[in-house]
Amino acid sequence: EAAVTQSPRSKVAVTGGKVTLSCHQTNNHDYMYWYRQDTGHGLRLIHYSYVADSTEKGDIPDGYKASRPSQENFSLILELASLSQTAVYFCASSDGGLDYTFGSGTRLLVI
Amino acid sequence: LAKTTQPPSMEAYEGQEVNVSCSHTNIATSEYIYWYRQVPHQGPQFIIQGYKDYVVNEVASLFISADRKLSTLSLPWVSLRDAAVYYCIVTDRYGGSGNKLIFGTGTLLSVKP
């Protein structure tokens, strides 16, 4: 079954440390996205990609990097984690339309 | 300026039909209307999309006013599993530059047994 799988499901990170969130899709979709969601708020776009080896900045890219080494994999990297980056992170894929398939999210707590 | 306006919350009883409204007074001719929902601890899930008139699928129906400034998502016979945040999103068919969805704060639907 086509899906978007995120790992880890949750993580506790230390301020200033490096964090890598991973996303894998089996939908054969070209587009992949990273969003963050803060408690009680909607999702905000961090980075996205429409082809392997290329990434684009979303609406809130500061403090984040992204990597798309293959069509199936898309990573979000926090080089120096900060308290303000505590949130739930969602990965999604699409074939170019706007009926995205989302993963179940990664809960990140930065202490 | 927000592109859509939804009620922040709604309540319903199991078995009722629920209508969630969304105002988009500045919708452009190139824009479509998308609805997603998000249950706790899950990512959003696509429900339905439309441009004008009436669209129906196995999950919901979508009514769009003649001037396209108002849309209503209708959920027949809601159950406890329909308790979620419902997002109305208005955007170009391919999300404008970069094929992007922009989420607002949505409508929190609570369902009582």
C-alpha cells in the first residue's frame, strides 16, 4: 500500500545539537514536502522538493535544511536545534496535484 | 489577509449531518477549493476538491455557491471517528509557484455520542 513513512515517531533533542528527520514514500510521487505544526495551529511549509537532488525553500525555512537524495527519500535537518523548533513535523508527497499524502508525523522536543 | 474564513469550532451528535462552511470572498478564477481533515496524532488527509457547483465522493459532498465565494463541506451521518480539524484551502490548481498547500487554523469538529 502506498504510504509516507516518517522516522523517528518522536525525538528529544538537546539545544544546539543536530537533528535529522527522515521521510520515505512509496507513492512514486515527484513532490515531497516538510511542514511543521505547533500546538493549536495549522501547518506551515518549511521545505519542499519536486525532483531528486533539488530542494526549495518554503515559507519558514530559517534554521532548517532539506535533502532529497532519491525520489523516495526526503530529510529535514536541524543543524543547531533550538527550543523554538519544538513542534510536530509532517512529511507529505504528491504527484503534482494538491491531494497530498501525509505521514503520521514526528514529535520533536528540544530541551 | 486570510484567504479563507471558517468557524473555529462546531459540535454535532453521532448520526447527524454536519455542514462546515468556508468563506473565500476573494477567490480568483484560477483557484480551486480543497478540503482536508486532521484527526489527533495524524497528518492531514485529503477529503475533496472542487471548482464550482457540487462535488460528491464516498466520504463527503462539497457545495460551492454560484459566485464561488462560499463553500460548504457536508458530512453525512457523522461518527466519533469524524471528530477532527477540517481545513478549507483555496489555491491554484497546482498551488501557484511550487505546488504548495497553505493551511489555516481550520474548524474543530467535536462529535458527541
